[in-house]
Amino acid sequence: MTVSRRGFLSGAAASTAGLVISFYVPKVVHAAPKAAQPPLPSPNAFLRIGSDDSVTVLLAHSEMGQGIWTGLAMLIAEELDCDWSKVRSEHAPAAPVYGHPAMGIQMTGGSTSTHGEFDRYRNVGATAKVLLLRAAASRWKTTPEKLTAANGVISFGGKTLKYGEVAEEAMKLSPPKTVKLKDPKEWKLIGTKVRRLDTPEKITGKAQFGIDVSFPGLRTAVVLRPPAFGSKLVKFDGADALKVPGVEKVVQTANGVAVIASHFWAAKLGRDAVRAEWSTPEGGGASSEKILAEFRDLAREEGTTVADTGKVKEKLNLSASKLEASYEVPYLAHAMMEPLNCTVKIDGDRCEIWTGSQFQTVDQGAAAAILGTTPDKVTLHTTFLGGGFGRRANPAADFVSEAVIVAKAAGVPVKVVWTREDDMRGGYYRPAFVHRVQVGLDKAGMPEAWHHVIVGQSILAGTPFEKFMVHNGVDATSVEGVPESPYLEELKAKHVSLHSPKTPVTVLWWRSVGNTHTAFAMESMIDELAHAAGKDPLAYRLELLKGKPRFARALETAAAKAGWGTPAPAGRARGLAVHESFGSIIAEVAEVSVEGGRIRVHAVTAAVDCGTAVNPMGIEAQVQGSIAFGLTAVLHGKLTIEGGRVVESNFHDYPALRMFEMPKIQVHVIPSDAKMGGIGEPATAPVAPAVANAVFALTKQRLRTLPLRLA
């Protein structure tokens, strides 16, 4: 896609009044030598300043509750010095020019949106301000240097102009080659607590999620999918379905049968009436119990080497003492509040899609391939996402592809809706994992040898990401959090290996990805070592983390704020954990009790070092949400597979954390000049070991399997 500056400005002027600023997201080239600045690619995001002084930020990323609708707009507004009350955001359409700065595709994930766009978005705001000042200076016959701008108003002596009054003129000017960004000491918006821009829309119901999409002629479809992993459709009879009032068509999809009707309930009843025959999965179908048993056996064997330093086995045999433990986590569903859905309208070789997607480029390409057309003829509208947690970022583009196939077969615009049961039983899951850890201790009880075997399915195998995220047979997402652990950095004898067995169960990333299980194993083992050494868990960690000031500061902050070292309330105990993921370090202290034989989490205190804190209020909300999400897995989350079928179906047998279970959460954002990290996922990882460690402190039962269950 080649667009000249003149052509771009002409098109922009024809479509909207005011100032339009383009900015660019070049692909990251790792370890490349410095060279001359390459030509800038086509613009992939825009800032619009309307004649009404409105400031609209068009975002290439998806808003799914993580707050970028506000956070990214703050970056532009800071440099623009506009009136924040006039700022709003919009989702960008799907197009190659909106590629992620690192991945090269349009996507939202990995807690990368804010830090990935930090400089570019600020440059947009600064560029816009320069052009506005130039336009005003031209009108007043003076120089831009003599003007000032604040809160969307340009001043010169006693004269003033609002941004909207000069936006048209500013758009006609040539942009500067470089701009000067504010010194952090000059920031007025970044670093302050700002309420979210999307809150009013969501409170009033104006916000459009995928499941809200509606227009004349739209039909609803519900799909009958394979009942078990490995099952395939043999034959079906849709005659009874067609007898249901409102049902219009019954069509075959790539893996099942779709019932198209005038509304959801008719489609659902029609699907219930379809008579289908399915093949029996090979070997009688997968079993989560058998899978984990196989994983345990594999954990006793060496896998593919991930990290290897020193003579680990020899050192283990010579250590003063040795501790061995195994940790297990089950398959988990994403269980978003808004079940999967996708609306598709096909018109010849063109297609229009409405859905809450984290993977615009992938979904757009999949739709084009199904229709035998090109991606530029597929218009994908990103709606608000009622939760994603990785499920709406599927390299297989499963739910979008299915909807396109259904719409193509139906010959009418169709919204495919997944029921909660469909979402729970027919989707992709966080893989199950087993960790086996052996640690040799010196006479002081400190680790001197570490042997660690990890067993679990690869998320990336068979996907386009395998080429650059799986090296020498090691899926980086399976082991993240172990080989680079600060506890292992100084050890002279360590060995980490990985088994990536294949099973029929489809797996996908889940909030905080590999860190969901590696943090549990690492921080639980460190706690076990501390108790074996007869040392305070906080003091023990601080001794191991000498030379790691960020980790130490996070631990000490969380511990102090939680009252570590003082008696817990009667019947309660505290446990702690610290973990780094996505560039952020988060320490958490959990305070628990046991009520009626069940674990109750009363409080979680978190200390967050994520580098520059753009919106502390947004950070606090994300940490609270991440902890609640993590506690669901700690206390409840477990998918059971029998005969290839997922047993659980809805929140009655796969419960989420309930309101009465929600602990009091304190979030302390640590001022930091470290490189900015992510915040949407990191707080999920440490909560499992923090709770497990607290349970041990209270009951002396060491629980090594999630969800936590007392003996």
C-alpha cells in the first residue's frame, strides 16, 4: 500500500474536517546495526482535531477492559496540551498499516500496547501541536516561538485561538522532521489518576460489543460442534430443526452443523433438534487424568535442554541436603464474560465482519482465504471486547473462520453466537503443566544446585509464531519465568529442560501465559526452601535477591504495607511471592484463613514496579482484575476431560470468583525509572504461590496442585 503525502492529505480533507496527523509503526529489527533512517511506511494511526475542538485518537489496538482506550489517548494529549474533556478514542479498522510494532501484524496481547506505543503516540501529539502553532502564527503574522498553548487554546498577547479554529489551516502545512518531547518533569497528565473514557458508554449501554451488533436482514446462527476432541461429523439430519418456528436453514460447516434462524432462541432450539452422528475419538478419547499421569512420568526424564550450567547432578549429590517437589496445574477455560461471537456480511468478493478480535490481521487473512479474495476486500470492525484473556487472539482464527463459512453457506448476513456451554466445551484452553524441581542446599540452607523439568503442551506448535518463538524445540511461552528467574541467575549449577507432548486438546495462551504455572512452581519452591532452612520467607528471598534492587523493593513494599512481621489477625496467616513478567515486577502478600475446610483469601497487598506509570488508576484496576482472575484459578479453576469431552459446561460447575470471595486489595505503584513494562497480565502470576504459601504458614500443609484443596 503506497500513499503519497499529498494523496493522503487530500483524502483526509475530503473525509473529515480539521487536522489529521499520521504516525508510523516501523517493524522492530532485533540486533540490527544502526543505519540511515529508512523511508517511513504508510501511516497506521491518526489523530483528528475537529473544528468543534474534539480530539479523536484512532487506536490500532483492541479495548477489552485493560484501559488503553484511555491510556494511549493520554500519551497524545500530554504532548498536544489539549482539553482532556474533548478527547475520545475509536477502534481503527483492520489493515496492514496498523501492524504491531514488534509483531508486524495488527494485534493486542502480551501486555505490550502502552509501552510499545509510548514514544510514537507522544510524537503524534507533539507534531500536532507544532502544526497548530504554525497555523496560528501565520494568521497573527508572527513566529510560533512567541505563542503558547494550553488546554486546547493558543495564546499570543491578548489574543487566543482554540485548536479547532486553526485545525483546517494546520492540516495543509508540512509536518516537522523532528519534534521535541516534554521532559517527564513537565508532564501534567501522564502519571496522574485519570478516569476511563469508555466508562460512560459502558454504564449507559451505548458501548457496542460484538454480541450487540444488529442491522436489518441479519440472521443468528448457533453451531453444533464435535462433542469430543478428535470427533468428526459422519452425517446429520436437520429436518426436525427446520420445523422449529424461526429456523430458516441448516447448513454444514467445516466441523459441524449450523442452524440459521431469525433470532437466537430459535437457532438454539433448532440446533437441539438436529440429529447428528459423530465418529468416536481414537483410543476412546482424551482424559485429563491420563494426560497428567503421562506428564508426571515424563517429568522424571530429561527433556529438551532450556538452560544448562555446571555439573548439576554431581552438585546435587554433594549438597548438604536436597529438596524435591512437583507442582501441577490443570487445563483452564478463558471464561470471558461475553461468549464468542462474530457477525459476517458477504457481498460478492467483499466481506464485512464485526467482532471483538485481538488478532485483526490473522482474522482478516483467514476470512479472505475462505472467500478466495484478498484481505483488503475484508472490512473488519473491531468492537469492544467483553474480555479476551488470549481467547480472542487465536492463530487458527477459529470463531471468525467459522462465521465466514456459515455466512457463505447461508447466503445471508449471519451472527454466529456461542453459548456459554459452547465457549466452555468447544474452545481452546490454558494447557496443563507439571513441574518437577530438585534443589541442592548448602549448609546454610541456600540453593547451590537446581534441576527443573517442565512438561506441558506447546501453545505455538503448528502456528505462524512457531518460527520465531520456538527455538531448538523449546517453546518460549512454556518456560518463561524459569530460566531467567533472578533466583537462578547466580547459581553455578542449574539445568532446566522441557517436554512438549502432543494431545488432542486444543490449547492457547491464557492471561499471563506461561507465567501462570512457572510463578507457582518457582515461588512455591523458594518458600519451601526458606522453611527448610528455618528462615523467614521474606528475609530468605531478600538474601537470594542481593543485587536485584527492583525485586527487593517490590517485596519490601508489599510486605511492609501488608504488615509482614506483625501478628496476623486470629485464625489467619500471610504468604508472599514476587515475579517478573512482561517487563514488570509485582510482589504480592496474601492473607488467608480456613473456613469450613475451605480456603478464604481476605486480603492481597500488591507492590508494582512497571517503570513509568502512565495512569496509576488504570494500573490499580488492572492489578485488582488480574488478582481476581488469578484467584479463580487458585480456588476453583479446573477443566476435566473424560472420553475426549470437557465435563464442565457453565459457571455452576466451573465457578468464577464470587463477590463474597473477593478480598480487599491494596495496590502500591512504586515510582520507577526502569524501562516500561506491561500491566494487563503480570499480577495474575504471583497470586497462586502467595496464597499457597499463606496456607502453608497457617496449616503446615504444602499444597502443590491447583486449584488448592486442603487434605
